[in-house]
Amino acid sequence: MRHSGKVKYRRQYLWSIVFTDPDFGVLHDISIHQYTIPIVRFNNKSWINNRLKSVNPQDYHAVQKTLRYLYEDNASMNLPRNHFKIAEKYLDTAEKIVARWLITRTNGSERKNYGPFAGIEAKESRYRCRNCSSSDVRVLYLDHVAGRKSDKKEFRCLCANCHMIKSRESDWQRAE
């Protein structure tokens, strides 16, 4: 498909796609969705170190701890809220959403219902739905696999649609 000159298509808050003439370079370039966290960030110490280069020295430790909390499988599953508050100005939109979501569940008001296993599942899923692979962090849920009333702390990261379908199916099975 050939286009003469540049044609830009922008959708606010979603994607930015740029088509250029193949004689002059790139056919298309799709920028990263602002509500998706790229998989290459996980367990990537060099990526974290590159991010830390632009951080003020007094904020360095808090930002490092926050990025490790979000991206390293072996990092602590407890992020103090004051560290997050300092790091927040250095985070992108998706990182802020995920950090707020996880902090509440791993060391906030919902800790008794979720705890560290919830954070582990979210990171292992790479902040994607385990059923359909949706990567929009705004719609993710941590589903209690055995139900909330179970003592078993097993979770699955699901998008809103898959979570609702799973919940409705289990409601229907109980009704039968």
C-alpha cells in the first residue's frame, strides 16, 4: 500500500499511526498504547537503570523501588505509599494506574483479601488478561479463583469482560 507524503491518524488517548511513502522510509509506525505496559520492561535491569538516569538524586531510591515493584519478579511485594508518591511524577500513565491498583491490594486496604500473591499473579501475567490477552491496564481485575470466601489465595489476572463472564458462569452453576 503506497501513500504519497505523510498521512497521520491520531485518536485521542488510543493509538498514533503514521504512514509514509515506502520510497522514503517506514511504511507504518504504531506507537505504544498509553494504557499498555510493554513486556520488554519485565525483569530488565538495564531498562530500569536507563529510566533512573533522568531521576533527581533525592528521588532515586523511591523511583528505583517503585520500578522494581512493578517489573521485577523477585522484588518486594510491599511498596510504601510515600515511595510511590515520590516516584509518581516519573511514571507513565499505565504505570501509575497499575501501581495504585497493586498498592491497594498488596499493602493497602485490601491486603487482607489479596496480599502478596495478588501482586505476584499480576506481574507474572505481565499485566495482561490470562484469557484473552487484553493489555489495557484500566480494565484489569485480580480474580479470586476459588471465590472470595475461600481461604485459598489463588488469583488470575482477568480483564473486565473475562472477569464478568467467569463470575456469571459460576453464579449460574451455583443456581443449578
